[in-house]
Amino acid sequence: MPDDQPTETAAAEIAAAGAPTTSTPMVVARGEAADGVAVGSADRPVRERVTAPARVAPPESVAGVTWRPLTLDDLVPLHALCARIGAVDHPDRGRSLEVVRDDLTSPGIDLGRDSIVGVDVDGQFVAWGLSHLSPTRISLVRVGVVGGVDPRRRGEGLGRRLLDWQRSRGEQHLATCDEVLPAGLVTDVEEDARASRAAFRRAGYDEVRWWTELRRDLAEPIVDVALDPAVRLVTMTDDLIEATRQARNDAFRDHWGSQPTSEERWGRMVDASTFRQDLSLLAVARPLDDPGADEQVVAFVLSDVDPEDWAALGRPCAYVEYVGVRRAWRGRHLAQSLLASTLRAHVAEGLEVAVLDVDSASPTGALGLYDRAGFVAARRSATVVRAY
């Protein structure tokens, strides 16, 4: 998930808010969460709530594995390691070389201090991790901890050492932050990755929010939804990139764990080779409170197509990166209309499946939206947080 994704909060509050239930979960499109969704509270600066080590050493060598920081020269073997991990932990979702590169070049990351890789005696990568402070700190202070251990080398203590290193480096990051905000170490884990979930629990993480992956067979009929006559439907173009970012930030400001997306981060997303402007649709209109003003983007459905996902899923697919509607324009069925048009564009492109992720806890009625659009639940993942 990107830097505006699930976060953390005061441990008890956030854990209760995100706990899964035995009933059928409600789901919500990104950017359509209910008012008042929050990630916790804080009454002191983050740095006063964290005790950080003065120095963070590489993990202890074990089972012939030594540790060092990553460099951009490591992209190919790191990508191969991610593929081996993914084949077990999320077998129907690929992880492209470009995504791995994006991880290592995120804004503000210092690979010499924020990354680690475990190398065996044959020079093969067997474990890796990042501990990276997000530069956007509006509603929370978030240190992203991503990584994993080669399935062939699990059970040897590598994962525990990796998590210990990530915690120590993450606490160093948090100890520099003056914001009076919730704070924590944050990552995502697949529901079926039981060993990983257990390791996070032992390391002090709580499963605070659940996300459902939905899929739509594009061979099934698509029901059109009439577009509100107050808006125009357009395909995303370069001159609408910034307007779409502004719409995204408005749409997502009441979404759980969301923070504004910066121009830099947005530019990295739309410049990616997998992002498809031609399959991304926007609704544009003049502001409701200022009919004489220029048009703005009021709703959007953005698409990403990564052929590396196709082999894992078994069919050509598109990922619906974002669905959002500006707050002032909700209740006009714009998301439904744009989504139907987007699915038709996917079909015309020769794609066979559409995939998207939704919040499994926010009760806004979006389950009906996706059910009517033909999406079905495929798998779940959790945001896990070690809160401070």
C-alpha cells in the first residue's frame, strides 16, 4: 500500500476499531469512508513516547547468513527474493521490478541506514527489510516496515532478527519527531500468512484494520449507471494529473489512516510504466459552491496494469488503484457510473479480471456498490501496527 495507507494509533483504541467480526464485513471504496474515521489520539510529542537506541547494528549472523544495507545495484536479486516470498505468502499477486525499485527509492529513504539484506554463504539473498519514516506526517507519524524471509530459510531465527532490527531503526526515526500525533511501525500481512502474523504478534504488533481484495470477472455483463448530467466524463490526461491529486486528497481526508498524497509521491505513481491514464476515468465539473470557477475533478477511477500479475492470477488483469469522490459530490452515484465505464474500458483492452482492495470495516454501504458491479471477495489482508 502507498504512503497514504493504513497506519496506527493508540494500541487499544485502534485494535478495537479494526478487529474483524464473524458477520459479513462491510466494505468501502477508498475515498468513501464515513465521517469521523480516525486512527487514534496523542497528548505528547512522539519523541517523548519513544526510547530509541543510540546505534543500530546489523542483525546478528545466524545459520551462515550475514547482513548489510541494500543498494540500487541489488534490485535484480532482491526482486528474485521477493518473487520467492510472494509465491508462498501471496501466490496470486506479483511484485514487479519497478515496484521493488519504488520501495528502495521512496522519498526520504536512506538505504545505508533504512535497509537491510541477509546474504547466505553462496551470496544469495534470503531476507530483507526496510524501516522508513514517511515524510508526510499530518494525522500520524508512520514508519513503514516491509520485507520478508525466503520460505526455504524460515524457522532459523532470521525473521526475528529482522523484526528486531526494524524496530530499533524505526524507534530511532520516531525519536526525531516532534509532532503530537499517533505514531507507530506499520505494515500489511496476508490473512493466510499465519506464520508471519504470529511473528508480528510476538513482536508487539496488533492487527488493527482489515482489507478485502475484490475481483470482477470481466466476461460477466456490466450494468451501466447513468452519469449525473452535472458532470462530464473524461479520460485522464497530463494536464489533469494535479487536479486529480487534489481530488484524491479531498476524497480521502476522512478515510481511515489516510494522509495527503504529495506531488512527488503522486508523480511517482502516475509516471510508473504500469499506470494507465487511458484506462483512468474522471468526472469533471464546476464547483457546486462557485459555478463561475474553472472545472475541477470531482470523482475518479484510476487503473494500473502490470503484466507481472497476470501469471500469478492466471489471466490478464487490471488493478483499480483508486476510487474516489469529492465530499461535496457524494450521493450522486458518480463512483458507480465511473466504475462501470472503467470496466468497459478494461474489456475493450482485452483484460479479463478487475481487482481492487477495500476497507473491510468502514460501514458506508459500499458493499452494495461493488456487489452490484459484480465484484466478489477473494482474499483478505491486515494492517499490523506496533503503536507508541
